[in-house]
Amino acid sequence: MAEFESLKDRVFAVTGGSRGMGLRYARALHREGAKVCVLARPSEALDAVAAEIPDCLAIPCDVGVLDDVKRAFAAIKVRHGRLHGLINNAASCLPHTIPEATDHELNSQIFTNFIGPIWTVREAVPLMRAAGRGDIINVSSESTRIPFPMLVIYAASKAGLESFTQGLRDELKPDNIRVTTLRVGQVSDSSLGTHWDPEKAVRFMAKSDQAGVKDAKPMTPETTANMVIQMLRLPAEANIDLVEMRAF
């Protein structure tokens, strides 16, 4: 029987890793003995991660900006020369109807949730080839299956991410790179709604009630982090196409 693998001394990059689920992924990887690279927009939270996690490579990076992505993976190459795993966790979720959507709201979600992961994967693959193997986990959302009101673009961008992930599976198999979608439901301590316009947030909650979208007790981000570790530690003979975790 194949044994679960160790992550010790393997190199992993986590996007959106300065808070919420991404921070928990970075902490969990460090506890496993991995070398962690955290990509996130410049903030005091990113500085705090760099101070908290020993030997963490904390890189200011907006994944929706191509130059940022290229600089980030160039920094990983300089520090480590290789990469064993990429967790595309960064996300933008903004409530709005389509007629009222601003350019910023559309661009932020499409570039952060869909275009950005394409860019990060493209930059990561050569570093994974240098490592001789790799794992890519693209974090998606239960909104791809549940019609949340005012989150059409968020859901569509995540659905695009899932389709992209499916296509990568066979494309990257010859490079010994596994690709997985992690579809996540409600999680506590999430940063997704922290920048919502208050008026739109109120409308979103009212429309959710009208649509019969029921609140559930959210999972902790540590629960999703534990799942990520188990996925990464799978024996090399196994690949998980999709994991869906929803609040119970």
C-alpha cells in the first residue's frame, strides 16, 4: 500500500495568503515542514505573515496584474529554483447586478478569479518541471452550483476556473503535475465580504432571503486547510479531480 507523502522541504506558493483561508493554508504547510511563499497585495497583514512564519517568502502581488505575477514567480525562482505546489486561493467577490456593475467590479473579479490563476499556472509550471513534479489546487466556490443573487460574475469566474482546471489535468499529466479543484462553501473569518459597499450588502442579504438561500454554520478555515494538506500528501499514484466542502 502506498504511503502518504511528506511535505518537508517542498516549496509551495499560496496566493491570497495574508488572511482568511490562504493564511491557514500557509500556516498548515509550514507545520508540515514545507517552505512557504505567500503572494498577496501589499498590506500590514502580509508583513505580519512574513514575521510569523519562519523563512517565509512574502511577495507583494496582485494576481490580477500580469507584471506582479511575473515578478513574484521570478522571486520564487531566485530563492528556491523550483516549486512543488501552487494553491490559487486569491479571490474577489463583489455583489452587484449586471446593469449596475462598474468596470472595477467586473475587472476585479474576472482578473483575480480567472485570468490571474491562468497567469500563475503558466509561471509555475516551469518551476514544477524543475522540481520533477507538482500539485496545483485551484480554490473555487459553491456558488458555481448555487445561484446566489448579485454574484453572477463571481460564480461565472469561478466556473471558468473549474473548467480551466479540468482541462489542465491531462495537459500537465506528462509533467507529473496533479491538478485539483477545491470547491468551498461558507467559511468563517473570510475576507471576501470585507470590502462590500454597505448598501449593496444589505440588498444582497435581502435578495438571498427572498431566493431561499439558507445560512449554515460556516466551516472554520482550519478545516479547509487540513483538507488541502491531505490532498497534497496523497501518494503520487492518485489524483483528486474535485473536492467539494460545504458547511453542514
